[in-house]
Amino acid sequence: MAGSRRRLLAGAMLLLSISFGPPVFASDCVPVPQTVAPLRLAALSRGFNADGWINGAAPSRELLQQLRRAGMSHVRLPVPAERVMPGFAAKDEREATLRVLDQALKQLTALGYAISVDLHPGDRFNRLHKEDQDAALRQMQEAWRGLAEVIRSYPADRVFAELLNEPDIDADKWQTEVEALAAFVRNLLPATTLIVGPVNWQRADSLPRFRPLPDPDVVYAIHFYDPMVFTHQAHWDAQDPLHDIIDLPYPINAGDPKVQALRQDLQLRGATKALGMLDVAIAAAKDKPGADRWLAPALQWQQQFARSIIINEFGVLKAGAPRASRLRWLAEVTAYARDHCWGWTHWELAQGFGLVDRNTGRPDPDVMRALLGATRPGRR
């Protein structure tokens, strides 16, 4: 059976190489038994988040073409949830949002991308979700009723349905709720692959508490920003302790002169919370400093349940991270994903974490090489 699965995947990769560029999985990567079609998993293998498209400005066609030619196969398209929920938006606003979504899907499919439509809530829905779970479920169902009307006009193997980004409720409640929501969406979109994730910002260490859904055609999404003292240094919120951390290299090593200088600076400035977070990260890095330490719980879950995984958010805030360290971290994450047949979707395109060079408006060539595997993560 393993040999048959490998031959099936090899055939799928050959077909994909014709339409989507080079094969996306390493030759030595043996996938888990597939519950999702291999071509769909391959389409999800390399992507970016186009945050802000639906409620802001669309990326230029030229930029999308550049990324497509570079090897990107997938766009995760966050849809602001409140803009498609009747409890938060009037009919005119909901219809206008769905028209923008339709235009985006039309453009992206014409360029050869696969797209995951991500129901992406804000604070208003998250408050409702905590206060009244039944009402929140009805809002999600109504949102998906509208989204499905748009999605079903496109090929089911090109557009995927991500049920909810970062559910912010108790794990047991989400388990019951997402099973009901998945069944509801499955009735609307019988041939569409669904994407779901656990609670607690969809961290890898939250996945062990999440049971696979009865529906087999599901990809399980995790988000990865560890260690956050590195990925979120120079945080945009001046009240966040991570705002005080700048120029922290990766990997984090207690003996690194730059790390020692940063610790001393934080002590002198009395930034005790930031210093405490840095010390926790230093202690954690003594065991396993790399991505495998943080992602191991998801891998163990996959080995137990044989379900497909995608890291559909990961990235490093550009404002404070040393450039070489950022590239090293990105390369390490995507190398891990390739080694385990996981898809990945960089967060995000052109904002604080973006892969676009602000000076040129084009994809940053060093970032693209790091993401796509032209460089391997190194150790200093």
C-alpha cells in the first residue's frame, strides 16, 4: 500500500509540474495516507496571505504574476467575518463584500492559483463567540451560506473553505461547534476541501487536544510564530513588552554577544516584562533551538491520526528583526514543512510581515529564496 500511495503521489506531482511549476514535495518525502486528493494538497504547498484585499486594495496583477512565476501556488484570502455576517453588516455591505471576493477569485484562478477563502473574524465576532456560542454559530452559518454562493461558481479543486481563523473559545466547545459547522458547509459545498484549526491561535501545541473531524476531506491548519520574542520583536503596540526587543538574532543563544547586549539594555531600561520573555526563550532554546521543537506536537498528532497539515500563517515582523536571522527562520520553517509534506502560507504579502520589498514593490528575492528552498537554514 505504501508503494501504491507513493506512485499515486508521484503521478500527481508530475501532472502538477505541468500546470503549477516544479514538483512541490521533496523526493524523499513519504506522505501520510491521503484523505485529501494529492493534487489539492500540492496546490496548497506554497503560498502567501493576501490580507487586506477584501476590505482594502487588491495587489497588482503584475505582483501576483511575479509570485506565480516564482513558484507560489496558493493564496490564502482572509475575508473579514463581520462584513459577511447579518448580525454585523447590512445587506448592501454583505453583497458588496461578496462581489469583491468573486472578483478576487476570478483573477486568482485565471492566474493559476489555488485559493483558500478564510473566514477571518475581528473583535466584535470574537466577543459574541465567547458570550453566546449558539448565536455565533448562526452567524458563521449565514456567512458561509453567502460565501458558498460565490465559491461554488469555481472549480472545487481550486478553491478551499477555511471555516474560521483562530477560534477564540474553549477547546471542547470549539470541537463540538466546528463539527456542526463543517457538516453545514459540507451540505453547501459537497466537493470542496475544508480547512480547520484548533483554538489558542492555532498553535501546534493546541492540535493534540483537537480531534479530526468525521469528514475526511479536511486539511488541518496551524499557525507558527515561535519564539515570539523573535518573530514579534519591535511589536507595533508600544504597550506590548515585545516592543522593547529589537535586533534579537535567531537562533537565540545565551552566549551570543548580541543577546547578552540586549539583555543588558533591557535591564538598564527596566523593561522587566520583556527581559522575562527573553529569558524564557533563551532557556527554551537550550534544549532544541529550532522549529522542530515547537512543531513536534503537530507532527505527533499527524502520526497518530494520519491527517494532512498546513502551516497557513507564519512570518517575522520586519521592523526589528535582523535580516539574516529573519531569512534563516523562514528557510527553517519551510524546510520543515517540505520534509513532512506540509503546505505553507506566508503571513503576509506587503505589510509588516510582508514578503514584498517596500522599496521596489516586488517580491524580496532573498525572502523568496529562503521560502522556496533555494537556501537552507544555517547555523552560525
